[in-house]
Amino acid sequence: MRRAGSYSPRTEESSGEQGFWPSYADMMSAVALILFFLMLLSYVENIITGNTLRTTEDQLENTRAQVLAAQADYDDAMTRFVQAQQDLQGLSDDLDRKQLEIETYEEEIKLYAIQIHDQEDAIKQQEKLIDDQKAYLAAANNEIVAMRSQMQTIAVLRLSILNMIKDSIIEVMGDASKVSIGDNGNIILSESILFDLGSSAIKPASVAVLNELIDVFSAFLSNPTNARYVDSIVISGHTDSTGSDEDNLVLSTDRANSVLRYLLSGNGKALAPYAGYFCAAGYGETRPVADNSSAEGRAQNRRIEISMILKDESVLDIVDQYLAIAVPDAAITTPAPSATPGQQG
């Protein structure tokens, strides 16, 4: 124990050493403590850094996964983009083709419009032609009616004179069995009315019959309306087959001429002004109307026929009047259609 007021160097030295070492120890303790804290801090920091690193690595992996997914999406999008470009190019090509088709159709429509216009003109012309033809048919129908009327007039006129002759002869003779109108429209007089068998001399008893013929013909021909249709009045003689052909031809001709001579000279020559209408012809046995193997047939073949020949000119004039009607053009040329649009070579 140190005394008060005493000095001891050793004690001071000892006291100094003892005062230094604790301070050093304290300092070392503090350094150790600081190092500990630094190590602890470093550890903690490492822990934190490790956790952060792991988190960062996880985030990196996640980001890589996202990048890979994004890359896949990008590749897919790029594929779709390329496909879309190809589709767009195809659509563009289709659009060009469609545009070309549209232009072609427009040209075809123009051609159709021209054809329709031409056809409309042709239709108008055809309608005009139809109207003209209707007018022609109406006029032709009127002409046909008129021509039929005139032809009927001629036919009736011819038939009327033949019936007049027939009726007059029957009235004079009182016998209808020996006079008739044949299928050819001729008056047929039996030989026995006018002649004896094998003779060409007119029997006195037949004069009355011939005078009736003169009266009927003179009355008929004195009418200009009737006369203008008559070309000739033919008296023809016919025989049966008995005897030679030459004798029969001579006999038939002589009989026809005997009738003609009396018609032009008898009854005060009433028919003399109309002598130019009359003529005679003999046909012998060449035109039989019945079988010559029987007496009845031979009697029918021995006959005188009176035929009235109408003027061809009279009938032709009527026909000419009909043909003189102006006929519309038969057809109008329709524009030939062009090649079918869309199939042009």
C-alpha cells in the first residue's frame, strides 16, 4: 500500500506500465470488437448480398425465360408477318388480276351496249317492216277478194251461158237425155239431135235447136262485159270407132263445120258480127267418152261439143293486178353478232 507523500520511481514506473496495458487491451478489445462488427457486417452483407444475388439470379432466370418467350413470340410474330406479307402479295396479285378482269368486263359491256343498240335499231326496222307487211297483206287481201270476185264472175258467166244453152235446147226438144254439160264444162249434143248416122248434113228438125244456140250466143256476146272474157267458141265433132280413122276424122270435121256454118248464117245472120269468136274442129274417134265395145258407148261417143274458151289475158290481167301490189322488202339485214365477250380469241 503506498504511502502518502512518498515517492517511489518504481512505483511510478510500475504505475505507468500498469496504466498502459489496460489501455492497449481496451484498444485491442475495441479493435476486435470493430473487426467483429465488420465481420458481422460483412457476413450480414454477404447474407444480404447472397439473398440479393439469388433474387437477382432468379430474376435473371425469369428474365431469360421471358426473353426466350418473347423471342418465341417474336419468331412466331415474324413468321406470321412473313406469311402476312406473302398473303398481302398474293392479295395484291389477285387485286391486279381482278382489276384486269374488271377492265376486260368493262370493254365487254361496251361491246354489249353497241350490240344492244344495233339490235334495237334492227328491231325498229323489223317492226317497220312488219307494219309495211301488214299494210301489204291488208291490200293483198282486198285484192284477193276482188280477184276472187272477178274469177267467180268469169266462172259464173261461163256456167250461166252453158246452162242457158242447155236449158234452151231442152225447151225446144222437150228431151233432156240428149244434151248435157260434161266434166270438162262443155255442152254435149248427141249426134242424133243434129245428124243421121254416118251423115254430116244437118237434119231439118234440128234447125230450131241451132236457132236457139244463135239467140243465146248473140245475146251473150252483144254484152261487152261478157265478150271481153271470151277468147273463142269451139264447135268440135266426135265419132265412134266404127269405120277407118281417116273416114271418122273427115266425118267429125264435116259435122263440126256444118254446125258452124249454120250458126253464122242462120236466123238472119245474127252471129255474123261475132264470127271471129267461132271455130270448128274434128277429132274423129280419138277422144271417146265411153267404151266403143257397146252400142250405148258408141252412141255416147258420136257427139258435138260446144266449148267456150276464156281469154288467158283476161284471167292474167286479174292476176297481174294482184301481183302489181308493191311488196315490202322481205327482210332487213340484222348486224352479225361479234364474238361472245369473254371468249374472244
